[in-house]
Amino acid sequence: MPYIVDGNNVMGQTPGWHRDKASARRRLVEQLAEYVRLKKARLTVVFDGAPDPLLPDSSAHRGVKVLYAERGSNADARIIRLVESSPDARGITVVTSDNALAFTVRARGARVLRSGEFRKQMSETFAALPPVADDKQVEAGNVNEWLRYFGALPEDE
């Protein structure tokens, strides 16, 4: 089932996100990419504001399609157009806590998942992963050799 995520709405679930919107966008896209990989889902995220040069409009990042509000519009309008243009709106889940957007896309057949619930699903998915075993131990001698090679040991100065 494809997801269309109201990016700014989901970012708003994280305290302090507004201090560095570009970094918050990138972090969210990374989290969404991991979720897509684990769930084998299709996902489009739509952000308000000007496109990020590192994540341009209509780009894809690790399975996540990244879109932005069109000039003079907002992300909600673009999300509504995506739902309206879908041949199967009933198969789409829109992730938002915006009541007006939720009402509109439901009226067009899409399902709605609140942003907080989606964040909870992502957290549960990530928590269910087995811990990564770090079996590789670095020998102190090897570290010193590399540090010496790069001129980073104090005694080499």
C-alpha cells in the first residue's frame, strides 16, 4: 500500500525541528527510507517550502520519492492532487494530522493515518530489528599504525 506523507506535519512531531528545517527534512527522509526498506512499502513525502538542493523536487532517495509544494501553493494541495490523480485512491494511505487535509483525502477515497500513529509504527518497526552484533574488534596496534600513517599520534610531531 503506498503512503503519501505530509512531511512538515510529521516533522512537527519532533521537538525543535523548526530550528534547522533542512536537517529535519533530511533526517525524516532517512527514517522514511529505512521504514520503506523494512516494510517493502512505496512512499512519497511532500514538504512545504522551497526544495532542498540535496533533495530536489521529484527526486528519489533510497526508495522515498520527495516532492514539495508548488510555487504559490502548499503541500496539502499537492497531496490532494496526488490522491485525485491516482487510479486507486482507496489503496493510498495519507499520513497527516491536519484535519482539513484528512477530511478532503478521505472524501476522495484515501485512508488517513495520523502522524503520531505513523511515528509510533516506525519506532515499533525499528525497535523490532535484531541488535547489530559488533563482532569486529580493532587491535590497538593496528589503530596506532593507522594514526601514525595519518600523522595523528602526538609522539610523531
